[in-house]
Amino acid sequence: MKACAAVFGIVLGVIAVASPIRNSSRCEAAEGAPGPGRESTSRSSSLGASLQHPPEARLFDNLTRWRYRSGAQHLSCEDVCKKEPKLFQVFEMTTPLSSAPDDDDKVPALAKKVEQILDADGWNKCKSIDTESGTFFNTYSKDGRLLEVRQSYSNGVGDSLGITIAEQEMKPTAPLPPNVPVSITAEWKTFRNVQLGFEISYPPDWGVEWVAAGYGAVRSIGDCYQENCLIMRLATDEYEGDAFQIAISPEKIYTGEPCLPGTTRGGTVKFTPSGQPYSSCVVSTAPPRKPSTDYAIGPYPTWADRGEFSIFETCDRRLTLWTTVGDYRYQFTPEGSMLLPNSFEMKDVYRKILSTVKVTPVRLGTVADHPAPPVR
């Protein structure tokens, strides 16, 4: 089994470069991988079970030399943002990775043979995904069974083909994100920035992970190299868990000033009527929208932008909330497991934190009052 772990540690490390690893799998058979009509027995005493070789795998056994392993993976023919995919115990067969050009040429031909076999055996292609990063996924179904074919291209690492066969549905072991109602107590902490008229409170297990504020302190937001801005992370821990990204910047960055064409030696650029560069203006502005009624940032009218992106078998949702008071926009982007499954509903703790926001209107000064810092 040590040899198994070593071989697959290398293989998985290489696959991680070629395409994302979506689910953790355990190596169960690298030595003595089964040929047609043979089962492979696990050499791991902790697993204590044989690596099952499903009938579907036998359709492809003679096509090439495969590596075999078992694991768990979500599979579905549905749009995973509309319907949660099921979790299955799966059997995976993958081609060994190689940087030899001749081997790369064989992968498309092998993928074509797999497609022909599936078609002849009555499998229906129900979903296709092109990641636009060199990996393609096709999901097939037949009589309630699911199978996925993955084709990956990677310069210098080698192309690969993988087949994932759903064997048995599994119940997720991870609990759903908790949505226990939270009470605002005297133990809650408060962050304030007087210059931007901003105040927010948060539970004791949250904290300010980092903050950048002031004139010239935030260059990643529009023209904040010459305006007073703030960007910060309020979170339960540094990398994982619940968090808010908070950004405070002039509303004009988003609504913009009318732009005028201009030219420089480097080509065509745009300027505002006051002579500011294009970074502080926009070509067009969107018509004002009615505030969102789903969430509330303190007592202020609140807007929300929602977006979702489904790839592989997960749904990636984005939610940005903001309010405008005075000349500034106060924007909040929740992170972590802030959304309940297959919805845009935030957990109660996010709502309660937003309810504590207090803003005193701040008006913009002039560039003369606050000149931009020198370029370093």
C-alpha cells in the first residue's frame, strides 16, 4: 500500500496542475490493477474491502492501460444551481499522465472511442461542461445510472482521460451550514472609522483580519489613490469560515462622471470634464434601481447584486450588498458558508451584523484639499 500511496501522490499532484481536484479520493489499487474480468483487492487494512470493478468499467478495460481507484463525488445531469446533485461512491479509471507528445495525440482518439462505446451501449449524454482551461466534462445517463468522462489538456504535463462511474448514492457527512438565530449582546465588538462615518458591530468570535484605509491606501478601487477609502475583512478566521469583505469608496466611482475623449502618445484615453483620467469616470451609467427588500444595511436603503456560476457539480454563488449615504458607497460581500443550500438566503449572523451598521454622511473634498500621493 505504501507503493500505492507514493504512485498516486505523484499522479494526483500532476493532475492538480492539469485540472482541479473536485473531491478527495482514496487510493485503493495501484498494484495489480484489474484487467478484464478480474477484481482488485485492497491492500489497505484500514479500508478492509475490495475495490469493486463495475460492469461499466469492463466496456473500456481493453482500450488502454488504466489506473483504478475509488472515492466519492457529486454527479448530476441537472443544473446544480437549480437542483442539488447527489453524492455517490464512485469508481474511477484514468490514463497515466505522460509528457510524451505521442501520448498526447492518443487522448482525443481514445476519448472518441469511449464516446462511441457509450453510444452503442445506450448511454445518453445529458450534460457537457467546457471549463475553458483545458478540461472538458461529459455526463452520461442510462437507466438511472450516471457516468462522467473527463478529458484534460495541459502543456508540459500531458493530456489525460478519466472515466468516473457512479456506484452507490451516499449521504453527505458534512452538516448543513447552521442558521441558528443570533442575539446582539453587550459582548459584541465594534469597529469605527470616524473619517468615513462608519461603524459596525460583530460577535465575539469574529474579528478584523486586516484593514487598509485613508488617502492613497486603497489603489484597487477606482480612483482611491486620491480619495479617502477603506477596504477590510471582517471574519471568524483568516482563510475559512464566515466573513465579510467591506469596501467604502466614493459613489462616483460606480456612477461615474461623463467621459471625454483624449489622446496621449500611448494612444487614445478618456478624461472627465474636470481633467481627471479615465479611471475616475465611466463611459455610461446604468439607470437607478429600486433598493432590494431582502436585506437591510442598518436603516438605509439597500441594494443587492446576485450572481451564480455552476461548474463541475457545485454551485458558486456571489452576493454583494451596498448602501449609499452622502457621497460614499458602503459595500458588503459575504463569504464562507454564508448561503443556505441552493438559495441566496444568508445565515442570521450576517443579517444581524448588517443591522448594526451606522453611517454619518461624508462629503468629498477636492483634489487640491487632498492631493494624490507621489507615485513610487
